[in-house]
Amino acid sequence: MTTTCRRALALVVLMVGFSSLAAMALPGFSDQNIAAGNLNPTDTILVQQIRITRGASEIVTLSSITVQNLGTAGDGDIDRITVMDGGDVLGETTAISGLSSGITVDLGGFNMTSTTHYLKIYVTVGTAVDGGETVNLRIRVHYVSNGSTYTSAWITDLTGETLRKGGFDVIADSSPAAGYMNPGDADVVQITVFSDVDANGRPVQWQGAGTTPAVLVENLGTATTADIDEIRVTLTIGGTEYVKAFGPWAPTGTTMTFLYQDFVAAPPRSPTTGSSP
Ligand SMILES: [Ca+2]
Ligand SMILES: [Ca+2]
Ligand SMILES: [Ca+2]
């Protein structure tokens, strides 16, 4: 190779380098790691937030986003996807079919007036969830920068969310270990913790006086009404105990039903209305 040839090669490499520097001026996208937790039917919850930054002299318009769910929640589990900037809705869709492979939400040509914006992605949960389905979104942004169109790389939600069927999101057994009971003995045989742990900020409220059961107790063992004399059920809600005092174990079949008024004489709360707790 001659000296002239080497100079020509060096020049080509240098020009490629300049070209790469120009490309680095495009906007930056980063996931903000929203960990919403459990989502219940009818909830509209922020699940992903993306920080977008542009250069001070760069003119950027956001055209649309592609949204894909990498989790297991299907078309019937999510009713709506909404994209917001601050308190403004930039776009939304109820055409959820195809979410597992990617759907488009039109942002109407949103002009980035600030150098930093936060795209907020909300999902509205449907009413037919089984519970346990997962939402783990990833987004790519289609935009115009200084007159040229671009598509960002995929931006994946760093923490996914889980759909729960509503009401109590976690039910855990913390019963004492199995033991023996003799005639005349009374002891705690079961402790179960029902928790409302979700992103909707609404408490589970128990049904007021009426015929709707508050608690069902079923004996899955072989002891009959001749073997079990009495039962007592204690509900502890927010540190307050509501007690059904000792009374005869009198199941219908295997199951005994306790009503609200078995625990409280005067309702401390109105019955639940509205969306899922
Ligand atoms: Ca998330
Ligand atoms: Ca709940
Ligand atoms: Ca709740």
C-alpha cells in the first residue's frame, strides 16, 4: 500500500467519526422505574414513566408511541391505555387487540416545549381478569427532530405490575401448627390474613347489615356437630377487633355463615359502592 492510499483511508475513518457525533444529538429516553404493584379491575393506574430530554437547540415533536405488553395480561384484561404529559392527555386508545405484539397510540404531534418531559403511561384494568396476569410494558417513541423522523429504541418498564381480581389482593395463612384437642378444650385453630395491597388507594369495606355473608367458615375435616360444640370468630380490621362471641357450631352442610350484624350492632361504614377496592 502506498502512502497516498493510507491517507485516503484515514480521511474516510475521520468522516465516519463526525457522522456518529451528529447522531448523538438526538433525544434521550429513560424509564423511571414505576413500581405500582397490584392493579384491580376498573383501576386506572400509572405503570410506566419515561423521561425524554432534548438538546436546547433541538426542535422535537412526538408523533406516536408503540406499546407492547411483555407480560401475560391479554386483550380482555386491559380496557384502555392513556398517555399523559403532566396533567394533559396526549393520547389514548381502547383498541387493545394486539397489545402483546404492539399497538400504536397517536400523540397528536406533541411539541416538546421544555428540554425535559415525562411521558406517563396509564393502563385501565378490565372487569374480567382472573388475577395473576402481569403487565410489563415496553414503549418506542416515534418522533420528529429538526425535521427528520426517528423511532427510539424500545424502553422497557423496569418493574412490571400484577393484576388482582380485586378486594383482597393477598391472602396468607398464619395458623398455629396442628395439634391435638381433647373434650372441653378451646383453642385458636386458624388465623388468616386478608390484605388489600394495591395501587388504587381505596380500602375494602365490608358489606353493611343484610343477608350478604361477611364470613364463611367451613370444616374440611371429619369432625361433626357432635364433635365440635362451639365456635368463635374474631375479625381484626385496622387494629379493631369485631368478635362473634362463642356460639353453637351449626353449619348448613359443612359451611357456617356469619353476617355483618353478627360482629357489629351499628354499621361503622356505609356499604361499598363504585369501583373495585
Ligand atoms: Ca411499572
Ligand atoms: Ca384490592
Ligand atoms: Ca385497595
